[in-house]
Amino acid sequence: MSVATDSKPLLSPEELAALAADVAATPIPEGDGYNVGMRVQRHELAAEDSRLGVNLASIDMVNERFIRLFRLGMLETLRVSPRVNPTRAQIVRFGDYLKDLRPPLSVNILRVAPLRGNSLAVIEPTVVFSSLDSFFGGFGKGVGQLPAGRLFTLTETRIIRLILQIMFRSFKEAWAPLTNQLDFELVGSEINPQFAQIADEADLVVLSRFEADPGSEHAGFIDLVIPYMSLKPLREAMSSRLQSGDANSESDKAWQRQLVGAVQDASVEASVALGRIELSMAALSSLQPGDVLPLRKPELARLSVADKPLFDVEVGSLGPHAAVQVVRAVAPPTP
């Protein structure tokens, strides 16, 4: 679409050529001009800002909880308990993540409800083959480098499905302290990650990598890749510490009552100071048995616990025993 206008240029082509020739013949000295000392910071209006909203520390805590659940699930289902080491969750460009991957891989496209978009679960073949070997009574040996176009057999695909089911259950339970609404669903599978475009190459994704060592010569990895924008609805829950439950739950209130009762049953040693005498060192060193020290008894004595004054009391007796009666509390000393 073109827009017609009647405006004319301020300078003719001849005048523009003369101005350009004059500038070329007489260069502007360095440092002259306006705002030459200003610093420029690049800013892209369409770019995502990874500093806003997603607390990676909460994701790290979720991943640690996932590892415990995942190992138990693998042991119960596939008779293998791999050593799984988490790496810190990180925010990367999706294109940068794809550059480091080499097919064949078990690339599984997931729908994580109620989050928007699709996510990825990438399983390295070593994890698949070691789990397959252990399931059929082997020693969990992995596999070396495979041809790029090598497809997974039906048996290997079945093992992958079992691993995914364990992952889905473990992740759902691991995320429960933050949200109990996540539900994982398998959408499709590929062997080449280039065919699983869940986001543009410039978009940000949250990468959680788990390095699995099933006991073979080659360690594998399992990746969970979630688009950064998909986690934005959970940023309020992820901005605070990961908690295991509601602080106002009935179990917490019962625990508080038991703690208060246990503290009230504790015994303390109290002392009552009937008076105070100030002596010089010379007078103290000259004291002999039988000497009498004059003591002006105060109106009230001071009751202390652990050398901290608590109450002013009156000294008296109760039957055959000496006793004190609390008169008033003592204000704590100013630090």
C-alpha cells in the first residue's frame, strides 16, 4: 500500500551531494557534538525478560523431590534404580538448546495442563537401553553411538512409555506443594529434536536436566523443557519458598498446641535476691568469721531466672516453708 503526499524534500539532490562532500572533506573531530558521553543499552521490545516472574530456586526444589520419586518408580516398575543427579534449572534460548542435541533421541511432546503450549521430555538412548536390559534380567548395560536415523523398536518404545508414565506421576507429585492441578499428556514422539518445535528458536525455555547413571559405561540424561511463558501463571506460587502444606492446617495447629504444652512442663531454677551490699576490695579481704554486715532490706525482693530479673516479690512464709508472693513484673533491661 502506498501513500501519496505532496510534501517536498527540504534539500535538493544537488544540495545533499554538496553537504555529503563537505562532511567527507572535513571530518568531525572526535569528542565534538552533543551527548557524546551518553551510554547506550540495547533493548528489544519483543524480547522476553528472564528476570521477571519465574523463581528457579523453587524449580530446583521440585526437581530434587522428583528425583526421589522417580528412582522409587523406576525400581518398582523396571527393576532399576539409577543414580540421578540434577543440574540447576536454567533459562536458555530454545535454539541454543537444540544445537547441543544429536539424534537419535526419544523426543516426546507433552501437553501439561493447565499450562499453555507444549513441552518436551527428551530421553537419551542410554537410559532406554539400560532400563530395557535391567527389565529383562540383565546388568543394565547401555549402548554406544547409534546411527542418526535409527528408529526405536516396539519393545524399546514400550520401555519409553513406561519411563514417561513414571516421570508423569513423579512430576505431578513433586509439583503438588506448588500446584496440584498439573496433568501430563503425551502428544507425539520424534527421534530428531529439530522436528519438535514447541517454541521459536529465539523464545526462552526452562531446562531441567537430570543426568542418569544406570551403571553402564555411558551415562545418559533426561530433559524436561517447558516454555518460559507457560510458567508465568505459576510465578506467584514460585516466588515464595516451596512449602509442604498449608501453615494453617489442622496438623500444624495440633503441633503448636503440643509444643506449647511441652514448654509449659519445662522446669526452671529461680533465685530471690533479698538485698545487695557494696564493699571495697580492702573491706572484703579484711572480713573475719563473726563480722556483721549491715543490710538494709528493700521493700521488695527481686526474683530472677537464669540471671535475668523477672518479678518483684514479697518474702514471707507458707506453713513451715519460706515463700515469696509475686507483686509485679519487671521490665526487661534495654539492650
